Amino acid sequence: MSSHSGVIFASLGSGLGEITYLSLTPFFGRNAISAWSSGTGGAGVIGALSYAGLTEPKLANLSPKAALLVMLVVPVIFASA
């Protein structure tokens, strides 16, 4: 059940952030929505490919847990920037 609640809370948080961002777009330039949608789509593709590469036996051969821990470097870099 805890994994289900994690997915539920992550989805709620993501949806809340998306609604908040989209409601603020009139205060930004015309390219705000295009940049946001491109970044969101790119993040999904890059994240999935990164995970696939890290867990692929012929590439990095990491366990799923280790792959996710490696991928946690990205939010830390964003937070420090």
C-alpha cells in the first residue's frame, strides 16, 4: 500500500505544480508554454533513457535501486544552481 500512496502523492504534487505554473503563464513571455512543454517532454524521454541505460546489463548493469540513487544527482545539482 505504501507504494500506491507514494504514486498518489507524487501525482498530486505534479498536478498541483502544473496547474500553478500554467495559471502564471500570462505573466511571462509568449514562449513560456512552449519552453515548459518542450522541457517536460524532453525530461520524460531523457529520464527514461537514462534509467534504461543504467539498468541495461550490457551498459551500466546497475540494480533499479542503484540507478535511482545515481539519478538523484540531478535534483541536487538543480538545487545548488
